[in-house]
Amino acid sequence: MMATSQTFEKGPPGGSERSSGIFYGWWIVVAAFLNLFFSVGVIFYGFPVFYPAFTAGLGFARGQVTQGFLLGFLFLGLPCGVLTGAFIDRIGARRVILSGIGLIGFPLILMGQMHKLWQYEVLCLLEVVGYTLSGPISNQVLVSRWFHVRRGRAMGYAYLGLGLGGVVAPPVMNLLILHFGWRHALEATGTLILVVLFPVGLWLTRSGPEDMGLRPDGLAAAHDNGAAHGASWSISAAIRTRNFWLMVAGPLLVIGAINTVIQHFIYVMKDQGYSSTTAARYMSILLASSLGGRVLVGYIADHFKKKNTMALFYLLLAVSIPILYLAQRPVAALSFAVIFGFCMGADYMLIPLVAADCFGIGSLGKLLALIIMGYTVGQWLAPWIAGRYFDIYHSYHWVWTGLAVAGMLGAAAIYAISVPSAPLNIERPEVQ
């Protein structure tokens, strides 16, 4: 029978095989949720809460606090991204994620003892390697290999972890800083990441359904039609296509704009007269709003063209950025947080879905690594440029206009992608 309730599925580790129950892929979604919650949500969205403390306590300029991650991604993140994709395709996402967890947790603990800029930059380099190994690349491939028909929905649930981590992290980290100081707050965050994610990686995560004798979505062998294992584009063929470079350009522009806003948001709110607590609260509202976007975009992506969904969310995000010109007004700050946050729901999670539609999943790890390498340049170069601009002109005035234009161009690039009308990895032959 085709119904998943009548196929053999497996429950959580330690459980027995049974003829009905939860498809194990949903436990993989739980694992990806937690990975993204801590490795991306806490680090990516929560870490900027520490920037004012670094400026006040260590004398770092605004350009310098983002410079550590910029250098990390330029010198280590890019080559490490390629290796991550290759390692995932060769040894599986589980081992790669476990390796990255340690390189996120331990450097955070060591940051509690830093005093010099060079120490901060070295630890940021290690953080970047850990983020690359246990962050978006690995978890996108992980979920994509466990799901085909319900891939959009599963990716949306997994990426709720990223958004929820961002919602929780700013106020919690601000509270820890206020009560225990920024050094102890960093040490506590690093320890928590290690304590939670190591057991999840060891006992819950499995790299693919074949590791447990299962198939994507829990479908019976007679009905999966090779959906997850069919023909896919080779790397050399994919990178020669127009689609690939549009897939690089769109996220490069839009995620660069997103990260600039995120990395400078606390600064912006404080410049407008808000307290650090209120600024962190607005950040939480922004990221809470992104949760709704992540749920909705997953369902939309399963019913409409994924690339059109991605382009629409990118466009709405771009046109919301100029609201920051009115950020001194609480109603404008709240409106921006809600609208921008909701549109952020499509920031990362649609990239692997559109890539899989265009190129199949046979070499998805390597392809995603190349795409992520591309948008990582914008992701960290744009915030650094914004910081340097502020250090010189003491204003973000033209930054918001530039980011809005970049977002619109990114939306146009994604809309211009041409996706085959039939599922590529079912009916298209291998492209050599």
C-alpha cells in the first residue's frame, strides 16, 4: 500500500520497527531544528547583542566587531564551505555536524577570556569553521535527503529553529550580560551549545533514510519512483548554467542586506534613543515574526513554484528596509520588525529547495556549498561596509537605500531562474 501509515517506519533511537507511527524523518527535522536553533539562531542573531559590550569594554570600533566574521568567511569560510559539501556527500551530514559543534562551543567559551582584537579575530575564525560545518549547508542537505514530496514543509519546520533561536537569544543574552557580565554570558552560551548539540548529533541524527532502511517521506519502495535517487546534474555542468549564477547572485544581494540589518540593528535602535533592553526586544519581535514567515513559506513552496515564492519574499523584504528611516518612531520600529521579520522567513530555507528543483539532489551538498560560498561574501562584506560607512559619516542614511536596491535586484535574479516543469531528478537524464 502507498500510505505511509502502512509502511515500516522507525521511531526515535532505541525504538523498535513497527507498521505505523512517526516517520523517522520528522525526528531528523527535530535534530535540524535544534542545530539551527543553536548553531545559527543563537550565534547569528544573538551574538550582535555583545557588540556594544565589545565596543565599551574592549574599545572595538563598529567596523571591527563585524570584521572578525568577515575575515573568517573570506579566508576560511569559503574554502571550508567547499570541503563541507564534499565531506557531506562522502561521509554524511551527521559526522560533519558533530565536528562543527565543538568549533562553535569551545571558541565561545574562550571569548570570555579575550582582551585583544587579534584574539577576537582568531576565535571568530574558529566560529566560522564551526558555523560552516554544522550550520545551513549540512542541515539543508540533511532534510533534503530525508524528504522529497514534503521537502518544503519539512525545511520550514526545521528553519523554525533558526528563527526561534533568534527570538530567544537577544533578550536572554542581554539578561545574562546585565546580571553576570558579557564574559560569563559568552561562557554560558558556549557550554549550553556543547551540552545540547553533542547528544543530539550522536543519538538522534542520521545522515539519510537509507541508513535505517527507509526511503524519503516514508514512502514504500514501489511508490517512491526513485524520486530522491534519480538523475541529477553534475557539478561541472551545473556551474555552467545561467540558473546557477542567478542562484548565487540573488541570495548574495538579499542575504547581504538581511545580515547588515541584523548585525547593526541593536546599534541602530540605541542610536535612536532606545535602551539596550528595548532594542533587544525589537530584535526578538523581528525574529518572532520570521517564525510565521518560515511556516507559511514552507506550505506555499509545496504548492506553488518555489522560485517565484522566493522572489516574492525577497521583494517584500527589500521594500520594507526604507522604514528604518523612521525608526525613531516606535510605531515605525515595530512595523519594520514585523514586516522585515516575516519576509525573512524565506532567507535561507528556499535556497536548497530551488537548487534541488533545478539540479536534483545527487550533488546537492557540493552545489549548496558553492552557492553559500557566493552569498557569504555579501553576508559579511555588506555589514562591514555599513560599519565602515558609519565610522566615517556617523550615519546609516545611504546604507538603507543601497540595501533596498540590492534586495530588489536579488528578487529579480531569482525570478529570472528557469525551473523545469517536470521534477528534474525523476525525468531528466544525468548531465555529464
